[in-house]
Amino acid sequence: MTTPRRLLLVNGPNLNLLGTREPDIYGSATLADVEELTARTAAARGFEVRTVQSNHEGVLLDAIHDAREDCSGIVINPGGLTHTSVVLRDALSAVALPVAEVHISDVASREPFRHHSYIADVAIVHVVGEGVAGYATATERLIAVITGQTDN
Ligand code: CA2
């Protein structure tokens, strides 16, 4: 089978609130802006993007499982599940697609409970603290991995 030119963009719990609360931490862009930026970045490289945001862990797991069928990589901001979710990590590991982990804020300089990520070692690309622009960086770097232009 040829490599699908499609990515799954996953945004975890509470990221539907982007642009409406805590602009000092997360900026003023909305989730729609993030999805549009990611789609535009991917389209410039000949990829399309399917998006999912949910406040329910199982919905995210199902979307990740489905990506096996027709996607070649996953860009994910797991939100707070980053720091708590073995099942999300297991789903990403199970589908065995290349993963780019994105965080809008610089989690390393925030509360200690945000310093550990269950996702980090199943991701090949990590972009932290670049604001919403980090989704574009992550998408570019993930596509470079998928298309063999680099190894990370
Ligand atoms: O910096 C990030 O992107 C985070 O993944 C965002 C999560 C947080 O739990 C992680 O530690 C770091 C929180 C997502 C909630 O997003 C909101 C956006 C606007 C207003 C309120 C919450």
C-alpha cells in the first residue's frame, strides 16, 4: 500500500477553550485557528489533515485506532492527559504511526506535575513552548520524517 498523504490532528481535553480563557498562557488563537494552521502547513507539503478534539478519552482512542487505516502520522496535543494517561500512550504505541507531540506552553517551566509526559517516548517529534505556531513546526517535522527527509 502507498503511504497515505494524510495526518490525524488530535487535541485533547479543554483545548476547545483555546482563545477564550488564559490567553497569558495559551494565547488568543482558537481551536479552529489551530486546525486551519495545521491543515495549511500540511497542504503546502501535499498532505491533508483529519482533526479530532474531545474531552472524552475514549473518543480520542477510537480516532487514533482509526488512523491506522488511512493516515501516515499523528500530530497530538494531549492536553492534561499528557501527564496522566497510560491508555492514550498505549493507543499511540499500538498504532505504530510516527507521532509529533505538541505543547503550546513551556511545560518544563510550569508546575512540577506538568514535567512528566507519558507520551514523550512514543513520539518522534517534540515541540514545546512555541505557542500555537508549534503545531506548524510539528507538522513540518513530522512530514519530513514520513517522507524520509530527516529522521526527526
Ligand atoms: O501547553 C499545552 O499545550 C498543554 O498541553 C495544555 C494543557 C495542559 O494541561 C498541559 O500541561 C500543557 C491544557 C489544555 C487546556 O487548554 C486550555 C486552553 C484555554 C483555556 C483553558 C484551557
